[in-house]
Amino acid sequence: MMGSVDMRVSAAPSVERPYFVLSYAHSDPLAGVLTANPDELVGEFFGDLADAVGRLAALAPGISPGFYDQEIPLGSDWKESFSRALGTAQVFVPLYSAAYIGKTRPGQEWACFRRRVELAGLGDPKLRFVPVLWTPLSQAQRPVGLAEAMALGVGQRDYTENGLWALLKIGSPFRDAYRAVVNIVARRIVELAEESPIMPSEVPDIDDMTSPFATEQPLSVFVIETAAPTLSTVLPERDSGGYGQTGSDWRPFHQQELPLAEYAELVARRLDFKPEVRDIERVSDPRTRRPGIILIDPWFVADDAGRMTLESAVENLPRWVLPLVILDRPGDASTQKLADQVLEILNDAGALPTDSSRRAARGVSSLDEFVSTVRVLVAEAERQYLRYRGRNHQSGPVISRPSVTRPRLLGPARPDEDASIPDKPASSRDPLGDTPDA
């Protein structure tokens, strides 16, 4: 299944080595909610597990109890940081849920760690995995290690029927059951890490791996366009330090290691899309556009050529392509004046159909705000596409999402949704409710 892979990512000796690395399916954000973390309980579980491992382990200098991606510093290269953790960790802890089985990225992480263990020459690689049942699975979903995950809850019927997420979410009545499972996982991690440690080693490129769980159905394309000057087009009065050879090279915030479009690309991958990054362009038939976002530097419209390009690109813009304005200097009068012009262009084009898109067009002024807003816009673009693409246009390609069956708590329509529009087909993902992407 793995074939030959590119072993270009190495485990740097200076990186703190974790006993375990936590892997989970990133949840879709709720409609219109820009700042909430839908995976907050994953972070709480990680903290509890890391504390339990720390109490049991004999941690040497340079060794940490655990690692998960929300600890990666903002602005860092996420894939490089995660790959280094996979190359130095002793144990892999996947949180099994319907989304974990149905999405591509978690399975790629799983396959990447397994490949490293195989190359280390261990007789039974699956022994380095300590899976946890996070939310219930259907009878058709039987991932490798599910029996071991269920065995964590021997005598704990609440865990085996509802998963650890429910025990943590509900709290007090199930606190003892939750703690019991956490302690069992911690003991297993420490036993593996201290009795048969694996030396740090190279790991394959995560993007080259094939998930052992997800279907063969191709991922939906998500387009990330950038409307920003280049080194050759930026005006003399504008600091050129954040620009590159193309608009997609733009780095507006000083703490960035990667271009802004690549951070958006990472978010799209986490939400199980296949991102395509390019400079802004006019599409001859807007109906053929894929779901996407347009990252806009207000200085792009500082000259007539940029203004005309943006005006033509957003003409008849579909509801599922959402603009996002970036204000790297929100207090600068010239930048704000140009941002007002961008907002006028978008309003005149009718390119801001939802509350989320209108807030995004008013601008974000930090990398943290950018990442959280992009999460919402990616999910919102998909919702708009699935709701409106088939209703208003009959030609052109239509995306198909892998089926992910999961429980949900139905509630009132979200602010960005039209209650008169019927729900999307059962085969598409639905982020309504407060359950995770189970």
C-alpha cells in the first residue's frame, strides 16, 4: 500500500522528543463562529494524558510527555513540526471517530508513523499504537486496533458505548471512568517508551502517504487565490518586505515562516480538501468555480491594473467563493483607505452574501485571527456550494464529499444559513450541532 516514499523530512536532534504523539480529526467550525475552538476537548484530553504520563515516566532532559498539533507555535511550518514529532515519538495515540476513519489527513499521519516503525525493524508495528475510542463508530467502521481501543474500557460500559469524548463532555458523573481510561493509556505509553524505545529517525512526507481508512473517493478541490502585489508591481511607498515573485508568495505578518496562502492550504487539508493555490484570476464562466477563498491585500487596488483585476475577478462571484481582506497595518491611514475601496468593490459586486463573508471583508489584522477566520470560511464555502450550486446552476462540475455518518444534535439554523433551504443530502458532511466530527 505504501510503495516508495520520499524520506526528505528528518528528525532534528534539537527537537524535544515526546513519549507520544496525539492524532485526531479536526472538527469543522460552526457557522459564523470565528473564534471558538471546536476541538477544545481534544486539548483537554491531551493535557490530562500528558500530565498522567509525566507522573509515571522518568523523563530525561529533552524528553516531553507528549505532542499534539495545537502546541505548534503560530507561524511555524506545521508539517515540518508534526513530521519531527512523528520521527521522535515512541507511541502513536489516534482518537478513533467516524471522522478519523473518513477523513484523509488523520490516516496519513497514522500511515506515516507506521512506516517509520516498520523501517525501525520492529516485529509488530501495531504494538506502538495505543488507539482510543473518541466517539462511537458504525458496524462498518472497524479500524486496525479497534479491539485494543475497546479493551481500554473493560468494565466501563459508558466508554465502550459512547466513547471518551462523551465522558469528558458530560463531566462529573463519568469523571472516574474518564480518569481510569486516561491512566490505562498513560501506563501503556510509558511501558512502551521505557521498555523498548525507538531511536529518532526519518519519516516519509505525510502528503505522500495513503490513509489505510479513507475511501478511494478523491478529495474535493478547494481553491485559494491571492490578490496581492508582487516585487515588480508593489508601489514605491509600500514596504516590499512581505512580497515575492508571485502574489501567492505574500507574507504580511512578521512571524510567518510560510506564505499566507500556505497557511490557508494547511487549514483546507485539515478539513479534508485538496487545496489549489494560485494568484487571482478572472474566470470566464463563474458557474464552474470550485469552492474557495480570495486573500486580498488592500494595496492590490492601489493602481488601476490591480483594481480592474479585482473588479473583474469578483464580478458574478458565486456564493461559495469568499473574499478575506488582510490588514497587516490596521492603523495605517493609507491601508485603511484602500481597504474601504476593496469593501466597496465587493459590495458593488454582491460578493458578500453571508455574515461570515461580511466580517471577513472588514479585515483581519493578525495571523491568529487569519487562521481562525479561514477555518470558518472553508466550512462556509462548502456549505454554500452544497446548498446553492445545484439549485441555481445546472451545468459545470459538482463536488462529491466522502460519506461520514455521525451523530449530531439538531438545533436552529445558524446565522449564515437560510432556514427555508432544505438540508443538504445525507451523503454530505453537516457541521450542525455541538458534537465533534465523529
